[in-house]
Amino acid sequence: MPVVVIKVEYLPGVEDPEALTILKNLNILGYGGVKSVQTSKSYQLNVQGSEAEAKKIAEDVAEKILTNPVIQKYSIRILKK
Amino acid sequence: MTEAAETQINVQILGKSPQYLMELSQSMSLGLSQEEMIMLQNYFEGIGRNPTDVEMQAMAQAWSEHCCYKSSKFYLRKYFGGLEKHDAILAMEDDAGVVAFDDDYAYVLKMESHNHPSAIEPYGGAATGVGGIIRDVLCMGAQPVALVDSIYFGEVWADEWKEKTLHPRFILNSVVGGIRDYGNRVGLPNVAGSVDFDRSFNHSPLVNAGCIGIVRKDGIIRSFVSKPGDIFVLAGGRTGRDGIHGVNFASANLQEKSGKNKSVVQLGNPIVKEPLIHAVLEACDVHIVDGMKDLGGGGLSSSVGEMCLSGGVAAEIDLEKVLLKEPAMLPWEIWISESQERMLMAIDPLNLPELSRIFEKWDIEFSVIGKIVEGNNLVIRHNGLTVLDLDLDFLTSGPVYCRNFEIPDRKIIDYVLPAENFNLKELLMKFLSNPENCARFNITRQYDHTVRGSTVIRPLSGKPNHETHSDAAIIKPVEQSNRGLAITAGSRYDMVAVDPLAGTLATMTEAYLNILATGSMPNSVVDCINLGNPEDPIIMGQLVQISSAISEFCRKLALPVVAGNVSLYNQYSGADIKPVPNIMMVGITPDVAHAVSTDFKKAGSSIYIIGRESSSLGGSRLLKFLGLESSSVPWFDMEELAAISGPFVRAAGTGLILAAHDISSGGLIQALLEMSFGSGIGFTVDLSEISPARTIEKLFSEGGERILIEVSQENDERFRELLDGIQITRIGSTNENSITITDLQMPVLDGTVEEFREAWVHGLDNYI
């Protein structure tokens, strides 16, 4: 059964408050070398069928319920066993 | 213009055809009409040069519906211009209304729509709606103390969704999430508001956010600056490309929303806002802020312009001093960006070290971006190049349209109820579990109601985890005073849709009764009017009727309208929303120790109805539920309302009133049941004395200015004396836990409180 990973992240230019807060705190803790932080969320799906079918389903799911194209984008990759 | 300015991007408009201008307006996303483009062309012909790109973008911001109210200003002035101020200190003058609270303090209030952003990115749109309204209150120098929100959604129960817009259920969950996360994280209690569902909001949800704050009278900060030599300080969040063209977007109808609209969406950051509030208030406390405005729609462009124009001064701004989120932003992008969490302050340069000390303590970034000068022209430079040099009056005032309006004749439709008797219990169970009529706990329990520790009456009243809805919330804002602020917000939009005039009076009446029922005296009004496309004379007719009704009500009940907001173009594919005048009303509770809540307190008390009887079902939730139409809406009697208010608040002040609830959506039966739901205490009621109408009409009519009251039987006589001259009817008494209604000796309804509560409490479970 193919395993699909959908990664959802903000589009460039969209404010990422969680990342900004982490960055700020890293600097306070002395990790001055960290220059930027970005957050993303990944979903792992076990899908029945071929890799191509699994990818199609993942795209559908990502577009319908996992992302809002106004602020987010997604990428899909198939995990090799 | 300086020589160097010639290296800036000039927009060629001199001598161009109207058609060319219109295409330009579209290609630059200006949102200006052909006539407005021609007005600009005429102005620049007068000064003999082409505009820069910054100037075109600045004009488009300033002349947008959102910033200059070009469609509504004429009528708003007509209806609200001459209203008396009563206790108001600032009414319709600055960013928020300011009203006297007691000798030393004033409260600040405002409500604004954030509908268009919430339609395309509901989480961020709703969150920044809350963030923006907090800044409006903060910029008056006030400590925000409570939030309210009225939200309107489409058919969340729809299974199929073939439209390109977001599913109403997704919008509901995201909007509530946005309000919750922002409000809870910034540490303000969310205490009142309303939630409604109607198919007309399927593609155009409404999010109206309100905030109330408290300020010492001598600490009020104005939204203008009048002292040449002062400097402008921009503090808080950085400026980015988010939220560019938001206001132009709000001035156009939403056709098919898609990823293309990305740049208009802003995301809020409450983690920056919370310390910003502390820093700003600390600066206000040491009296170093001469003027302040928040950055909302239109960004720097509208804040700088409006602050200077109202103060009769001009300014010079250096855009490279603005702190940016991303490098290489174009000058016009910096000037009109609507990035969140920013405040603009005018201070004396001598006070800069003190301001720096405060802002550094709170870890808030800021920069000095320019100075205030005498004169008429606003001058903006970027790395020394002049990119904007315009007459402020022309730039900021904007056009005013006296749009045609039409009030269509209404078809007279009388509802006809089926002749046979209803199975009332079955009907009621379905009615109570309908999303429009059921409990809002799934939503309100997500909000923090008590943070700051000053909430006296929460939106939920009764036994913990077994509450009912409150009428208005009460906040006790000043530690050393027992006075309270009663707050409510909502709209009877179904009635407004049938008859904008009578429906708006119904909306005002309900808000008034909500405040009164808590034992408080209504004191001020903010309106937030949400409509469709103003280019349609019928929509303008709605605005005219709604405004005139608000104005008439406030004149008769001696209330000031202290702030307002109009949201237009709420339409999709040519279909307009039902008109929604959302009213936020605030009252003064003389002593919070005598605040009255809605839940029955004990068995054996008397139940009274105060106020005029009504038996019409016009505009009621029951008719909508049954799918019946009616062209009539009950007419609310403002004189009657004025007559009951004084005696009622005095009676409440004696502590005799144990519980009170106004009769509105769902009529007498819903009001009675909701009083039972908070405590589990039941009632035995006979309807015979109310009116000669049919039982179902007596139970579900939403007319009349009526409040249900619980009074201990031993106090019956004293209570009647206190309300001498006012129509009061004793309809029954409370009991342990059962519900019994009779009419003319016939049984009407029997059951237990718990079985009805069970139907009511789970109505939204499948949707959020």
C-alpha cells in the first residue's frame, strides 16, 4: 500500500506567527545563528491502490480540505518502503 | 516635484481616453470607477503633470468605499448628523465612540465588519477583524476590556457543495477558530454577540467584531495631530506585502474567490498585539502621545492622511524608515500595505527617549517615519526621491455619492396557519434543535469569558456546565466602582428583510430589552450595517430605511449613536445578502451587585410578563421554520419602551427581580424554556390572560416590548407597586423541574425541563 505524505505550508509573504515567535525565542536563548524559521504541517496517508491513484487521491484531499489556496500551498511525496 | 522624482514610475493619464483610464484602474487593481478616474485626470491636468504610481495607489485607497464611505456618507450625515450626544464625549468623530462612564472614567466602543476577508480566508479574516477592532479602541488611549462578535453563516447543514466558494461549515469552524484564538491569546474576554444562519449568507458570511474599553477622561487620545514639529512613530508589527488592496477589494463585489485574491488577506499575530497594548497604554499614562491611530484598511496611506487632515496640518514621510517584513518592497506597497498589529503615534521629538524606553521594555519594534509640518501638501519620499506630493484635502476627502434609492412596494402576504391543532411537543422539539434556534454553546464555550476577572454576567448563565443564554453580558471595568457596563449585539435580520424600517426598530428594541433585562439602563449605540451592492437603488433604499429607523429610535429613547460602520457589496453572482443592521448597544448597570441574569432561581416564584401583549407571528422564527411567509413585522412602540425602562431599572436595583429574560426570537415559549434551562427549575404557566389569540400565536409571537420576570411570591405586592402604571401580567409560577402550559383550562404542553433542554443543547453538534 503506498504511503503518501502531504506537506502543507504558508505561501511566501503570509505571516507565520508561530515561526516568528519561535525565532524570537531562539534568539533570546542565544541561537543567534538561526536567521529564519518556517512552520509546515505534514499528513501521512496509507492509501489502497497504485502509486498514481494514491497521488491523485492525496491531491484531491489536499485541495478540498487540507489547504486554503489563499494562504497555503502543498506538496506531495510518496514514501518508498 | 523635485528633479529626482522623474526617475520614479509615472503613470500616464494626461490626455488618455476614459476607456484607457478604466483599463488602467483594472490593471493596477485600483477599484476606481471611470468617473473617479476622470476626476483624478482633471486634478493632475490642473497641476500639470502625470501622477506617480504611489499617488495613484494612495488615491485609490483613500477613495475606496471602505475609507471614505462614498456611497453611504450622504445618508449617514442626513440621519445621524443632527442626533444629540447625551452622555457621549466623542460621537462619530474619531476611530471609536467615547461615552462618559462616571465622573472620572469614559468607556470606548466600536464595532466593525470584516466580511470580505472572512469569505476567502475565514480564520485569518475573523482573527484580524478582532485584532483591528481592539486597535480602534486602544488608539483612543483606552484599555480594552471586552470583545463581542456577531457572526452570520450560510447553510452549514448542506451536504452537497458544488460552488467554488468555501463550504459554510468550513467557514463557521474557521471563523469561530479565528475569533477564539485571537481573543483568547490576547487576553480579552469575549462576552456577547450573536450567531445566525441563513441561506443568503452562503457565499457572503458576515463577521462583525466589536470591542469596548475604559479610559480616564483626562487620558483620551484623539485620532488627529495638530502640532507641527511632532514626529510620527510607527510601532508594533512590521510592514509586509500581506493585505495589499484589501479596501479596494471590499469595495467591489466578490465574484469567484480564488487564490488570485491572496494579496488581500492578512494574518493576525496576537502574540505581538498583547505587549503592544501594554506598551501603548504605558506611553499614554505618561502623557507623551499627542495623537494616535491604528493602521487598518488603507494602511499608512489612510492613517497618515486622516490624522493630518483632521488636525489641519501636513506631513513629510520617509518610506525607507518603515520596518519591513521582506526586503525590496516597492514604495507604493509600503504605503498601502494593511499588515496587522501596527499603531501610528504622533509625539514631541523630546519625548522620543521616554517612548523608546517603554517600547524596548515591552520588546516592541518601532521607527520614526516622518514629521508633521504646516501646509496643505502631504509629501512622501523614498530614499530621498519624492514619490507623492498631493493636496491632503483632495487626497483624503474622497467623492460623495448621493446614490438613487428606491423603496419597493411590498406585496401583502398574510400567513395562514393550518386550521388543525399542532402537535406542539413534537413541533417544539424540532424547533428547538434547529440550528437557528438551538443553544450556541458549541461556539461560545470556545471563548474565554472571564479573563481579566471583571465579567459579572457571562454569556452563559446558570449552573456550571448546565447554563442557558444570557441577554446581555456585564463587565465591571473599574476596580473602585461597582458600576457595570452591559453589552449586547445582534440583528433581527429576518424582520429587516421583510420590512427594513420595522425590522430595524425590532433590532433596536431587542438590544434595548437585552440591556434592560439585566437591570441596566441603555446608554449608547454603535451600528454596523451590512448590505449588498449599493449601485442597486433597492439596496440604497435599505440603507436609507435602516438609517432612518436607527435615528428615530435613538431620538425617541435619548440614546447617542457614537460610532458606525457600513459594509457594502456583500453579494455573490448577483445575489445580495439579506440586509443586516447589526446593533451593538451598551448600558450602565448602577450596581453590579443587583445585576439580573436569565436563569430561574428557585421553585415557587411568580412569573410575570412586563409590557404590551402581541400575538402576530409576522417575521417570527416559527414562520420561517414552517416555511410560511408574511409581509408584516410587528411594530414596536418606542414610547412604551421609554415608559417601562426607568421603573424597571429601579425595581431591579431593589434586588426584587430574581431573573429576567426578554421575549424575542422564538417568542414566549423559547424565553420561558431558556429561563428553565439554566437551572433545571420548571414552570407552570397559563396563557389565558395574555390575549385572545390562538395558543400557537401566543407562544411564538415575537412582537411587543416584553420581558419575563421571576419574583418571589412574598414580594408580589411590592413588585406591583414599583411598576405601578405599567402593564404587567402574572402568568404562572416556577416549580421543581416540570413544564406545564395550559390555555383556557386546556392542557397545551407537558414535559420535563431536561427533555426540552436535551433537544435544544445539541442542535449544532453535527456542524461544529
